[in-house]
Amino acid sequence: MAERAPTTRPLSGVRIVSIDALRGLVMLLMLVDHVREFVYLHAQVRDPMDLAVTQPDLVLTRLTSHLCAPVFILLTGLSASLYARKHGDRRAASAFLLQRGLLLILLEVTLVSLAWTRSWAPPILYLQVIWAIGLSMVALAALLWLPRVGLILLALAVMLGHNLLDGLVLQSGDTGYVLWSILHQRGFIGSPWGVARTSYPVLPWFGVIAAGYALGPLFAGPVGPATRRAALLALGGAALAAFLILRGFNGYGDPVPWQTGATPLLTALSFLNLTKYPPSADFLLLTLGLGLGLLALIEAVPVRSLGVLRIFGGAPLFFYLAHLWLLRLLHDGALALGLAGPSGRIEAGSPVQIWLIAAALVPPLWLACRWMVGLKRRAAWPGLSYL
């Protein structure tokens, strides 16, 4: 009989293969999107995308990346819950979340920003996904002390209700502008490094990481694999059904309504073209519904078939830094060889080439991550757990 992903024995210190594998999958989708950022800057997409000027295959390439941040942050909350169970109390998990969250914020404004901009002091410091994950971990360090029912209600209220606040728009100089720009409204704020852009408003992500933490009991104690998979499929199905209802009515759920296009494909793309910054209720229902379904399906896959994905998912921060710097080195090297397009940047001829470039980067990144996963298992230094 084929070996299945282990059920869950977090107290034994065994990593849960399905969580690592799903994390690895969305990280590979992130790689595709970041390749797009480096080689398709001549054809940038906005949020939400303008389907009148963005070709359908580029839209589809962009849409696949929408799974990345929601699923990753949900799994971050889930992993924090298992960490708390492994160490016997919430205090250890709270301290770990606080420390790692602050580390991620520091990395965003240093190594991550440098990889994107080639400058320690760029004209605009973009506070992006690593910043959002870091602040979400800091928030969860406090929120995890709530009773589980309270945490679930808070997570649902934030994820599904935050679009009620869309009408609250503050201008620079207004009281609370900086805080609101961090929480819910993309904006420019002052920072020790100069001007910063809050690309990822964080309030909805607080709800996502809290929801992930609330999932913890499904992966521990007496819950068997079949029961857990059924629960994950039920939760994912409920989320997808809620998405179809909200999006179908074309009212509350996303600031940008969908429109009937000239073709069925354009209509479908408009229906799926959801707001990510900050993530709308519809965006979260769709992506988290799919993510929960994928997690249930991956749990039924033999462990030997998940080897590549679980390696990537076993060293997520290392992968993130490694792939960004690999892209930066390749991009700058190509420019030095005179391979720039008319825009002065590297340009892919079509979105298909984006996927081919990303596929070519998978083997070296896998080798690097396999080395890091092995080092984390062998080395005694606890700091490696942050990678």
C-alpha cells in the first residue's frame, strides 16, 4: 500500500507533509509571478487588471499567483497553532511569532527591497508581502490568546466584513492617515528610510492568519485523516459557494464589479478579476476555498509523490530570498550582455516564456532548498528554524 502523508503528530516533532507540500506549490506559483515582474515590466498589470488592454494569457498567468499570499498566510497561522501544541503552550508560539514577524519586517526593508530595487535607499520603499506576513505574525502573537470561538468570529468578521470600510478614505495629513494606510488603504507614508508605499494593507491578512491558527485542532489530537479531509473539503466548498453567491450578485464583496465581455472568456476573466490590495472578501473566499480544497487533496497523495514540493515548503524564507536574488542576478547579467528590449529591460516575448523561464529556475532552487532543509535537520542552531 502506498505511503500516505502522515496524519498529525505535532508533539513528536514530525513535520506535516501536506502543509509543506501546499506551501511549496504556492511558492512555485509565486516564482512564476516574480519572473513576470522581472521580464514583463514593459507590460505591467494593475490591480484589478484592465481586461481591455491586458492579453488573456497574461491575465491567466497573473490570476494563478492569487493563491500565493492567502494560502501561505493561512498555513502560517496553521503552523503557529501546531508550534504551540508542540511546545505545550501558547506563550512559546506567541514569542516565536513576535520574533519572526519582526525579522520579516526587517528583511522587507533591507534584503528584499535591495533585491527588487538594487538600492539600500530607494526613492520609494515598497512594503510588500513579506512586510504583510511579518505584521500578521506580530498581530497573531496577541490574537492567539483569544478563545478559539472568539478567534474564529474575529477572523470571519475581518475577512468578510472589511469591505464595509472601503468608503473610509483618508488623505495625507488627516488624523490616522498613516495607521489607516498600513491597515486598509494603500498610500505613501514617511519612514526612517524616506517615503514608503504600503503596497499590502494588512488588516484582512490579520483575519487570514487568525483563521489558519483556528484550523490547528483539525491537525492534532484524535482527528483522523478522513475526518480532517472531509472538514477541509466542507470548509473549502462553503467558501467557494459563498464566493459564487456574492460575486454573482455583483454587489458587496469586491469594490470592482464584473462585467459581461465580448466573449465568454472575457466574461469569465472579469468575474475572476478580483481586488488583491487589500484582498476583498470575494478574493479571500475564492483563494482560501481553493487552498483548503488543495490541502485536502494533497493529504491523499502518497508521500513519495510530494518530494519536490515538500522540499520547497520546508525552507520557505530561504526560498523567497534565494529566488529573488537569483532573478536579480540573472536580470542584471542579461542587461550587462546587452539583451535589453526597447524598454531598456529584459522582455519576454509572450507569457508562455514566463512559465518556461520559471521552470528552468526550479532545479537550481530545489537543490539549494534541499541543502537548506538538510542543514536545518542536522544543525543545532535554533536560528535556522526561521528559514
